[in-house]
Amino acid sequence: MNLELSLKKALNGFSIDVKLKLDSEMLVLFGPSGAGKTLILKMISGMIRPDEGWVSIGSRKVFDSAGGIDVPIRERKVGFLFQDYALFPHMTVYENIAYGISGLKKDAIGKKVGELLNVTRLTNLEARYPHELSGGQKQRCALARTLAIEPALLLLDEPFSALDYQVREKLRADLINIHSIYPITTILVTHDLEEAFMLGRKIAVVNNGAIEQAGAREDVFYRPRTRDVARFMGVRNIFNGKVVSADGPEVIITSPDIGEIKAMRSKEALRPGQEVSFCIRPEEILVIRPDRLVDAKVQDNILEGEITSVTGKGSTQILFLKVGQGDTLLKIELPNFVLRKLGLANGRRIRVSLKRENVWVIP
Amino acid sequence: MDLFPLFLTVKVSFFATALAASIGLFLAWAMAKREFFGKNILDVLIMQPLVIPPTVLGYYLLTLFGRSSPLGAFLEDTLGVQIVFTWKGAVIASMISSMPLFVKPARASLESVGKELEDAARLLGKTEFQVFKTITLPLAWRGIAAGVVMAFARATGEFGATLMIAGNIPGVTQTLPIAIFDAVQSGDNLSANLLVGVITLFSFLVLYAANRFTRGRL
């Protein structure tokens, strides 16, 4: 393991308690604002002192409250990219990048900076001052400055949040590219779901100062362990229900909102009568075409309802479908062409299928 | 005309400002960047000369450095240094009086250099002294320079405390403001007018230069 930690800290009515293990890869810390993500990074780097716990980077303990170890920030070799970059305003791009390099001769420093300028596409901007750079250039300069000290660990605190959409896309690609050139153990903090999915093979969901779920991206995304994680992962359709039977290859749940639903078995054992939540992602709901026979595969959970709203979202459309007896709304995301082909509009009644392998049960 | 008071004032102000700036820079840094016990009390103490009467300050200094105090006796008997009724006394009086005028802007400009920038330097492997030298100081120098100018201007005008501790000995401790007082007292209006003209012009030039220098950031 390249990074291992267990940390606790109480801070004006908010408390944080996290455990984390990480190999040489990129982990995305994802969670809502105020969940404690930045605080975790600051404790790892030494900028904020934890109340108790320990941190080891590589094989070296840099903090241990029990052993009285607290290695100063300057000796931790942690690269930290601040949200607003914290470039030194009185130094040029070149001087910023060269600032942390030590123990090299002048021409060796020049060679190293040149290489970093090249990787971060800043080669012609080395004589500029930070206020003469665009947001994206500042960010790349800050990244180059961080990489210059050959950090053992790279911490990126919402690196793209201050940039516009197009720049963001390009810089995400840059980051993936740079990470493949310098494969450093990296933690990236974000509250942007798309970014989390794009950059992290592993995702840890932070909520209320704790890691609520950590694992492979697909696991967290499609198999959330709690309602909150499901919500953060963009699952809008979360319902309450009661287990009717859990013996067969599938679980049958009855829900006051949408009736009886069949779902795949989850890893956890379920017993009849147990209260559970279940959810389905908006893009996994299938609209049944009225002119076709219902395929056996989609026969399971068929619901009928009336479309109450249609909203465009770029390449996809969001529909809300009123189903069941109450006012339950099902959120459905469909590609534009499907919407056009089926002529879906407000007020139309349609049938949809929640395929059971896409219905996920949260105990 | 006797120009001694002018030379003495420049000499005293120079040393007083140099001392106030070096001690004051450390105090300003500690108060801007560190948390410690008694920080508020220290702040109040440094700012005192702005509000207490200069004669009171002078009385304190006279008591502290006089021969009857342990410190005064030690300085005089062991080190052979006499403070009271010498130009060194005038330096100390001016230094204490001008300290708050240096510390206030210096502290504010040191505080304006964000912790994030300093942390960025620490993360890049720098010691506290390196952080101060390469990040904090270069970014805060305008406020510090303003403080130096203000302290110098204050030191040249120091009267009450200087009179108390250094006295009014012509040719020894008679600074410009004291010489003006003396001239007016003895009805020598010509000297008084000349000296007043000199010090007015001098103060005007100092503040004008300071404003140009710091672009109105005082």
C-alpha cells in the first residue's frame, strides 16, 4: 500500500473519522460540499493536524498521534494542488515551477523545468507572471510546480472547479495523460459526478465526515450501499419497500409507491418482512414501444403512467412519469432520438420496464 | 545658524527607525502568523505610545533607565553605557514612540499574505525562514516600507518623551523639535521660524515620497 491512514478530527461541531488504503493509482474522493473532503487532504499533507490517528506514505509514518510522530509539511513530499492554485504572484511561471527543486545544478534545473513545461503545454509561457495566465494555464503551472519535487503522493483539491466547461474537459484529458507519464498515487477531490466517473477507477464517497462507501467505480455507481450514496451517484429513483420473499433467484419487494417489484439478489442476506430501499438509475429504465410485443426479458416490472414533464439536457432528455396510485414520479433519461421516434410528450401514457438486474436493493 | 539640532535629529531618527523596524518586524510577524499566550496584551502594549501622553512614556523610560533602577545601574556600572541625558536616550524614546506606526502597517501587510501561499511553499520543502524570505517578505514589502517611512517621520517629530529622558542640552541632546521650543521660549523668532520651516518641509517631503512609493497604500 502506498497510502494508509486512519484519522479523527473534531472541528466546530463537525467531526471527521476516516480510514483509507490506496495503491499507486488514482482515487476520487467524491461527496457533497462540506462533507470533509478537503479537510482529509489537508490532514494527509500536514496543513491541519488531526486529533488522533496515523498516516503512512509509502513505508514511512508521517503522522502518528500515539507514537508522537508529526513530520513537518516540508518533509512529507506531498504534492498538493490547491483549488485556486496558490501560484506565487511575484514569480514567473519558470520560477514557480523551479521553486521547489533542490540539490540540482542550474542547467539540470533548466532541463527539468523544460520537461515539465512541455508536459503541461506551457513551453512558451515560462516568462509570464501568474496574472498573465488563463485559468487553465494557471492550473497546469500549479500542477507542474507540484510535480517538480517528485512527490510520493499527489493530492488534488477540486482542481477543475474554477474553470469553464470546455477547459475542464481538456484538462481532465491532460491530467489522465500526465498521470500516465508520472504514475504517482493520487487522490482527487470533486463534487462533480461526471468528473468522478471519468477520472477515478476507484471512488470513495465521503458524507458527514466519514467514508460511506469505497470501491471500484462500477460498484459504487451501480451498487450503492446506502440511500445517500445512491442519491450522490445520481440515482433519482429510490423507493421504500418490504421484502416479500428472498428465497428464489430474485427478491420480491412490495412497495407502497409502485407495487410489487422483482429485483436481483444483493450480496447481503435479506429476510421476508425486512424494510429495504431499492433504486434504479434514470438511464436504465426502458420505455416499451406500444406496437411491439413485450420481450420476456423486460416482462418483470412493468409500470404504466403519465408523462408529466420533459426537459432537454443536451444530448438526452429527462422525463418524469407519474406511476402507481400516489404521486410517485419516476425519473427517466432517454437519448433525444428515442424521444423523437416514440413521439413522447407531456400527458401521454406509456409503459416502462424496470429490468430486474437494474433494480438494486439497499438493505 | 546652528545646524546641530538637524544633524542630531537625523542621526537619532535613523537609529530609532532601524531598531523599531528590526524589532517591530519580528513582533509584526509573530502577531500576524503565530498564536501565543498574551498576544492581545502585547498588541496593546506596542500600541500604547499612540495614546498615552509622551511625558508619561518619558517618565517610564527615565525610571527604567535611570541610575536608581537595576537596569540603569547595570548598564552604567557593568557596561559603562549611560542612557539618560545622552543621545542614546533620545534614540530609545523615538524608537518606542514610532514602534506602533511601523508595526500596524507591517502586520497588516504580513497578514495579507495568505496561509495558502505559505503552505504551498512549505509543501515544496521550504523551512519557515525560507518561506518568510522568499514568499511572505517579498509580497508584504510595500506595507513594511510604508511602516519604515511612518516610523521615521514620527521619530523626527518626537518631543515629549525625548525631553524627559534625554533632556535639553544644547549641542548634546537638543533635537530639532526641542530647539524650536527653546527658541520660542527665549523669543528668538528668527531661529524658530527657520527651524519650523526646515521640519515642515522635511515632513512634507517624507510623506509625499512615502505616498508615491506605496501608491497611496498607507
